[in-house]
Amino acid sequence: MTRIFFKTFGCRTNIVDMQIIKTNIKDYTTTYDEKDADIVVVNSCTVTNGADSDVRAYINKLNKLPNKPNIVYTGCGSLSQGKRFLLENKIDKLFTPNHKEKIDQILKNLQQCYDTQDFVHIDDTIIEDYQDKTKAFIKIQEGCDFSCGYCIIPQVRGHSRSYEPSFILKQIKTLVDRGFGEFVLTGTNIGSYGKKGRYTLPSLLKDIHNIKGVCRVRFGSVEPSQITDEFKEILDEPWIAKQLHIALQHTSETMLKIMNRRNNFKTDIKLLEFLSEKGFAIGTDFIVGHPGETEAIWQEAVTNFKLLPLTHIHCFRYSPRKGTKSALLKTDIDGNIAKERLNYIKEIVAQNNHNFRLLKQPLKVLIEQEKEGIYIGFDQFYNKLKIKSSIDICKKWITIKDYEVKTDYNLGSAFI
């Protein structure tokens, strides 16, 4: 049979999308080495210039293989980058994400391009397994209604629309039956789930908890304004992971306005202090080097940033995305200065994380992988644990009270 290899770039939503593609493959056999593949499906990310560069570099590598495979391109870059790749003869086929459930038909047809995007589309594929994962990713919504000045994603994913609760619960029940106990809710903007109806994200969470076999639920990124009083009421539940990722993007009031963000620092700090008092580890996204980030604004941001109880961060340098409001602004921040700012922010959070782990709380960990006798997993605070064991503890839940706090992970006592 024709051999096919799958390559995914980007976020957890793309992981789900690729699993939907795999689920709908019927007449091909999967290979785990692109060098042996007849076809490679590339699920792209286009959130930054760096993401585009990574995808392009990978496609260039595929085109240089001795047995060059047919390259099928999809994902968030399909609208912004796909046509250019076709014109450059870098890829053989292109399809936008709403066509992914028709993957068998797309591969068999001679047509090169399937780029009619449908921004109301919702997939109806039930994923039955994540073969190489210990936790399952559950997409609960698609698209985003925010209009942040720097972001291209609403243009490639469309407006927010939610999956039906019955579909999500059926998906989780299916994966529970396959042995999964930890679930990560994902989407383009999961905090907007159910925004047009009475059934909200907290309502969904309560119904998920009623499914026997669900041990822990994590979330993707949530906007500060989406942590409602109803949301706060469920945060004490033991099955909720004790780590939240709150998308701040910046801590200067002036910069937030330039970015066309909906949050502001005065309410952000109150929210994060509330979550910290409840024992949560807290992550965020942060952009440095956005147009308008003067030295004075940067100093304001740093002063505010140091007040926040952040333990995790996804920090990146601004890159202009064609078609966004920010791309029309003058880029006036030197790249080296932006890099220094990025590293400084990361250092602050790394120290915060280390101090948080020094509290030495009991850790509940799902072991995900083993490397040369060292087992690795993530605890309820989304910190890495490494542990030596003479018995196989992969995919097992363990509780650790005795461990050593290292620079960027915890080292548990040996299992014998």
C-alpha cells in the first residue's frame, strides 16, 4: 500500500486536526519515517514568521530527499502560504482545514488545490485513539472573535463556533474506554465556548467530570475576561489541573491598547493574585518588540510584570503578519533589544517557577515516557518530574512527596 507520513507544526489544536486526518485515512499505510514515505501530509502553523520559516525549511528538506515524496500541505498556513508553495512547485497538493475529513478523496484526485475555506465548519469525526500520547486533546471550539492587532489566526480559522456538548462528551467517553484519564481542552479560543448559549465552559466541565474515568482536566489558553464567577466556582475541584494559562500578552496599559487587547493590568493582577492564593501555577503568553514598545513602556511593563505570580511563560518576539493592524505600524524595535527583553522576561519566570517548586507540595504525576530507565511526566502544576524506576511505570499515575527541586524539573525518589 502507499505509505504516508504525518508532520504537525504548532499548537494542540493542530494535534487534534492531524488526528482527525489520520482517523479518516482508509486506503494508505502509515510510516514513521518521512524518508520511506510516498506521501507526506504537512499540517502547518502560521502564527509567527518563525513558524512559517520552520514549515518552509521542512518542505525544502522533503524536496531534497532521494525518493522525494508527494507533499500535501494543510493547516493554518494553507490560506496565507499555500498558494505560494504551489506556484513555487514546493508542494503537490493543498487543502484548507475544513476539507480534512475528505483526506482519502483528496489524495486520490488529480486536483491540486482545495482552498474553499468554510468558516462555519465543525468536524464530526470521533477520534478513537492517540497512539503516541498518554493524555488526550479534546477540541471544543474553533475560531476567534477577538481582533488583537498582531494576530492572523482569526483570518485563517474564522469566527468562534462551538462543538455540541453531546459530541464532546461522546468523544471523551470513547477515549476513556481506550484507557485515557487526562484530558486537555483545546481550541482557538476555548474561553469563548458556548458564548451564544446558556451552556458555558464551566457547564461543560461539570458534565465532563461526571464521566467515570476522567482523572484530570487541563485547559488551553484562556483570556482574563473569560475567567467568570461561574468559572471560579469550579477551580477548587480536585480533578481540575492546578495550572492555568491566562493570555496577557503584555503588562503595559499603553501597549495593551496599541495591541488592541481587551484586558488591562489592573484587573489582570487581581485575577492572577486570586488564582495564586488558590494554589495555582500560572502561565501566560507575552510578546516583546511589538511596534510602539518604547523604553519607557518597556520599563513600565517590567515593573508590572515583576508583581505577577507567574510560573510558566510562552514568550516570543513580535513578527509582522500581513493583513493585520499591527503590520501597518512602524516596526521600531531593534531585534537584539527585543531578544534581550525576551530573555529577561523568561529569567524572571524561571526563578518564580523554581521558588514555586521549592514549596515541596505532594505531586500527582501521569508518567508519559521512559528514556534509559528515567521516567518522565508532568504534575498537576505542569512541571516536569523525572524519576528512576526498576519497574515500568509508563502511563501510570503516581503521587510523589519526596523529591529534589532541580533548575528546570523535579527529581523524584527511585521506584524499586
